[in-house]
Amino acid sequence: MAFKTDIEIARAANKQPIQEIGARLGIPGEALLPYGHDKAKVGQDFIEGLKDRPNGKLILVTAINPTPAGEGKTTTTVGLGDGLNRIGKKAAICIREASLGPNFGMKGGAAGGGYAQVVPMEDMNLHFTGDFHAITSAHNLLSAMIDNHIYWGNELEIDERRVAWRRVLDMNDRALRDIVTSLGGVANGFPRQTGFDITVASEVMAILCLASDLKDLERRLGDMIVAYRRDRSPIYCRDIKADGAMTVLLKDAMQPNLVQTLENNPAFVHGGPFANIAHGCNSVIATKTALKLADYVVTEAGFGADLGAEKFMNIKCRKAGLAPDAVVIVATVRAMKMNGGVAKADLGAENVAAVEKGCANLGRHIRNVKGFGVPVVVGINHFAGDTEAEIAAVKAYVEAQGSEAILCRHWAEGSAGIEEMARRVAELADSGKAQFAPLYPDEMPLFEKIERIAKSIYHASEVIADKKVRDQLKEWEEQGYGHLPVCMAKTQYSFSTDPNLRGAPEGHTLPVREVRLSAGAGFVVVICGEIMTMPGLPRVPASETIRLNEAGLIEGLF
């Protein structure tokens, strides 16, 4: 049986005017800033007026460590939102925007899949409402103003060897990772080594996703450290006097985007920070707005629960005053087999023993998430080749962990295939069983926070770091940054820093290579192992097959 592609399904969607989607949440037409007929931004003034309303229930969708077999976290997030609406609940979803780099590379988009998608899919995976362009422009304005300040006399006495602010581009371009700027003579400034990151790795992106309003956005932008003097004292964005103009560029981007699912249910799609180098969640303002307008809000966090859910709990919830009422961990039979040692080419054959072996990864995530005091249910994202025996093996394992696993067929059947999960999640969210608490207190020293995550979440035996890393952390504590949470940057494919070490490894060592202070975003980035902030394209990038056909329709996107 030949399945329709995601883009074919999305193109056949019976979309409603965005004003009708907004009306389902009680958003008046004048509070929407339409971008065409099927997407709009929600006005800041309307959002301000929601503050006194009670919050709905917050449901987090996370997953096992990603594998090449695919897990379907966004697809499950969308499907669960549709499922809750199907059983009579007033629900909305909150997901991140897609980056152009992965779209044209290998990873693909971020709109879900099958019959659990957000539309307009093509727009969402391309330019959408221009938020990423605004973030790129604001970031690079600051870059230009730093070099301009140095050119015109360097009144702030910036040490050109210690300019920490790189440029960004929303594209996978390895050639720009390390470059030299200002070549060509005196008129072009002072040559120095720098480079580009991808836009989703920008601190501006992280700030936009954590700021509560425009005033908070401008304050956070001003707090960013962009360079240092020879005496190592920091230079802030506000010293360069760029924070005001950057806020102007981000004024519209700060407003959440409203779109719809294939089943015409409301979806907020806003922001897209890296789940490695940043906290990997959609914007606080979108989540809080949704919670004021819907009784249930389904959101997701990037990569597996060891990165995404941990940062959702310890960074986003801590800083935004949020608390999840239930968590869904997405797993697939195929991924369990890969964790059990089966090669991707052999996933089609039944292998219950490999499923049982691979479930150790799922079990670790279940225990970790329960440690935050939130009830957990596992969603088995169904694939056509899954056998009854393999599904039964996953369910039996999860039950032995004191949780439950529910088979979800939303990819093929939409909301009808996820009703059981929707009912159970609503029951858990309404039960009042959640006793959420972050993993560590604010006052814990920074290195101890790193150790707490490494030992409690990753099951590492020790954390190793050079003296310069430890001294840097102590210096930041003395400067008043010791209360900040830590944002772990490591491979998403393993609990360890070795991407090939699948399953649930124990007793490994976590090496901390570098630490970076994101003073504006409000966290300390801890780089473990090799993490790239500017990806490259694969040997055969997806962009080679993306084109317009004779009818003017996009082909090859998915």
C-alpha cells in the first residue's frame, strides 16, 4: 500500500480562515494580524489583557533518545491536541518553528506528519511569518555595531581578540564556521577571526523564547555579553547601544503565530531555539497565551527527555513559573529495536528480543521524568510494520516500570487513532497528582548543578573539567550569576557524550569542554563533547530535489 506524502496530505487539507480558528479560543478578529488567510500573529495588547485568567493544564510531549528509525514527537504532539479536541476538550498545541537549514539538509521540517500535521505546512517550513529573518537581522545588526564601534576609535576598549559575538545565518553552511573578517585594507576595519552560527543557536533566539513581553525582551538583549576588555571585564549589548534597535526589529516577531491542524484545531507555532546549545522549547509567551485560552495545552521539548524535558523543567518552567500536569514519552517499536542493536536495514523483521533489550533506554527516561514529580504515560507511535508481539513487549516493560504504554495510530488515522491516549492524558492532568519540582535549587553552585544533571539524568559516574572551566564558573558566581540554571550541550543520541552509545549506559564520564554565559537568556551553557553551532549539509541534501512543478506547487519538501 502506497501512503500519501506529508505534503500531499497537507495540500489536501480543508483549512478554515484563521479568524475562525482564533474565535474557537475567544480571540477577536481585531486581535489577529493576518498573514494571508491561514496564519496570523496574536496582538500584544490582547495578550496583556489575559493575565488575570486562570491557566489550563500543561502537557509536555517528550521522547526517547532520537534514532535514525524516527520517533515522531511533533506528530504525537499534534495528534494529541487533535485527540483532546475530539473527546470534547478545549485544547491547543504549542510547537517550535522550523529552521531553513535542516529543511534543506537532512532532518526535515517541524510540522508533524501523516494525518497529524499543522498547516500551512509549506509556509511553516519555509519563511512563515518572517520571525527567523527578524532574529537573524537583529543579531547581525549587533555584530555590525560591534565592529563599527571598534573602527571608530573603540571608546569601550574592546579587546579585539575577545569579541564573543559571532554572526548568524539560518542555513547549514560549514564554510562559515570559522572565517576572517575585515580583510582588504584600512577602510574595512581591523581583521579578526570569527564565524557564523545557525540562527537557532543565537542567544537572541533563546531570549525571544524566554521573554515575557517587549520590555523584558529589551532588558534581556541589553544584558547579553558581547565582548571583553583586556582586563577581562565584560562589554554588554547595552554598552554598544544596540538593544533598542534590536527590539524594534523583533517587535512583530515577539508576537505568537496562530495556525491550525489538519482537523482545524488551534496551534501556536513560535520560536525555535536549538535543543543542544539552548533550551529547545517554543516561546514562553506562546505557551502562557495558550494556557489562558485553552483548558489543555500540549507542547513539546526538543530531542530526547535527557535534553529537552530536562531543560523544559529546569529552565523554561523555572523561569516562566510554569508546572506541567502530565508528560507523554514517545517511543517506537523500531527505535527500541535499534537501541537493542538492530541495524536500520533490518528493522522490518520481527525481533522481540531486541525490543526488550532496547527498552532500557525508555525505562531510563521514564524514571528520570518521574523524578520531577509529574505523572508519565508512554505513547507508542505506531508504524505499519510493528507486530503484536513487539507492541506487547513494550507495554509489558513499561508496566513493569510502574507506568503504562498506549498504542497511538494518529499518523495514519488522525485524532481517531489517539483517543485512548487523549482520555488518559486528560485524566492524569486533571488528577492533581503532579507535584512538580526542578532537579536543583537556584542557590546550588554551578558545578554542582552540572554534576546533579550528569549523575541523576545521564547516570554518569563523574564530571571532569579543566581548572579554567571551574575557575570560570566560580568567577561568574562572584559576579552574581550563580543562581542561573545550566543548559547542557551534548549529543542528543545518547545519555553519554558518545553518540554511538545507545541504550542506558551507566558509569560513564562526562567531560565538560567549555562553558559560556548567556546572561541575557539567563543560563550557563555547558558544552560536553563535540557540539556544532553551525551544521553542514549532507552529501545529498534535500534541497537537490525541492522545486516548483508546472502547476506552481512545491515538490520534494517532504
